[in-house]
Amino acid sequence: MAADAELLIDRRRLRRKLSLWRVLGIGGLVVAAGAVGFRVRAGTESPLFGAVQPQIARISVSGFIAGSESTTKLMKRIGESSAVQGVVVSINSPGGTTTGSEELFRNLRQLAEKKPIVAFVDGTAASGAYITAIAADHIVARETAIVGSIGVLFQYPDVSGLLDKVGVKVESIKSSPLKAEPSGFSPTSPEARAALAAVVGDTYGWFKGLVADRRRMGEAELAKVVDGRVFSGRQSVPLKLVDELGGERQAVAWLETERKVAKNLPVRDWKPSSESGFQLWSALGLGADLAGLDGLGARLRAIGREAGDIAEGGLMAVWRPEAASAR
């Protein structure tokens, strides 16, 4: 009898566990179905169905610009979406790496072959972010926006003086004098400085050529804006850095009048899929959340975002007000 009673108790426990998992499973399906239904009704992108409602896609470019495979895939998805009638690139960034800015520019130009694109400077479009802006065929900026900083920067620390003070000497064996220069552990030689200056000058020339071509500037017009300084949105119109002052509404109006995009379409955010994917740091953050360590989970996710923004070195097209030189 005791054995039968224990067996009955075990069966009841098992039944309760199965019921719990059924409830959780059904609940998950309901939530997923509701989310898909909402996205379909709203016209935003769904992993299964894509965007279904005619719309204008908004791509936000903010923070430090670096190369991103997820952003490249985003451009491709937007280009292939039959629902997207036009694109607004909303920019608020001081720039980033030259390679990351170049990649974003090229991706936007490829997208422009399929969809009309307008740029909206909602704060700052400096240096590499201005490269992003000129990828569009029309630029709208707020009156008090920061625009420009056309130039290239290469910075590195020189800690040789500090090492001398603490009695530390770094030895190196190099195949040639300019290998691994600048090192930061010793003063930069005139030859190494000249080699770096040549790289910076070449990239600077590429940047200026891009501005001259995209903004249809002559030599005299170009000379007024390529000394590394920034301009307000109001200053930028007569200098031909931007086309029009206003907000996103004016950017959308340009698409409607000049590119014949249907009026009153909703503007929907399109974001790289990696923002919602289970990346390593996101997964670790989720694990910390499940363990009740909410603060740690948030910090782990922040580390993941920061890691994606850190450049491993190289030329920068970024506006840094504290720097001694903008070029």
C-alpha cells in the first residue's frame, strides 16, 4: 500500500510538471503570435513575413561608426523589401573609422540604386558621419546641427617619456626601420612620421574628392569647408554642405515631391538583426538576469555594445573637439 501511495504521489507531481510546461508553451506561442501579428499590422519587419505595409524605412546612424556585417545585411533587406518606398537616414554621430565610414557610404550608394534616400542630420554629422550623409541625394539638417569636420586623423600615444622615468626599456627587432611604426614606446622618427603623413594625406584627398563629387563643389567652394572645422546647419546651406534646413518631416516631404513617394506613408525603424540576436554578451547578460543578477546582466550587455564600437586601430574620420588638430 505504501508503494502504491508513493507511486500515486509521483504521478501527481509529474502531471503538475507537464501541465506547467504546457501552460508555458501555449503562453509562448500566444506571445509570439501576438508579436508577429502586431508587426504585420504595424507594417514593420518580421523575421517570417518581412515588411508588408507600404512605408518609408528609417535607418539610424548614431555613435561611433565602424564596419558592421549586420548593417550590410540590413541594407540588403531594405533594398529587397517591396514594402519600402523610400529611406530616411537619420544621423547623429561624430564619425568613426575611415574604413567603417567608407563601407557605410558604399552600402548606402548601392541601396540608392533601388530606393530613393534622403539624409536627416538630427544632431551631428561630422567627419565619417558626414561621409554617410553625402551618400544620400539630399541632406536636411536642423538649424543648430553640427556638420563638417572634413578631415582624417591618426592618433597614438607616446609613452616613451614615462617609460624613461620608471626605468622601463622596450626592445624590438625589426625587419626594416619603418616596421611597426609608430610604436608608442619610442619617439617617432622623421621617416616614420613622413610615411604616416602620406597615408593620412592620401585618405584626406579621397575624402575631399568624395565631397566635391557628391556635393558638386568647385575647387574654391571645396577649399572653404575642408580645413577640418565644423559648421552649424544654418552655415552649411550656403556652403553647399546640406541642401535644406528642417526636421524629418522636411526630409520625408522631399521624398514625396522629388522622388514621387506616396504621401503620408508611415516611417518605420529598421535595425540590424544582430540587435535582437543572441550574441555572446547578450546571452551572458540573459543568464545573469535569470540568476537574479540584474545589474551584472546590464553591464555584460553594455560590454558587448562597447566591444562592437572599439576600433582596433587605423585611420579615423571622427570629430574630437578635445584634439589639438582636426586633420
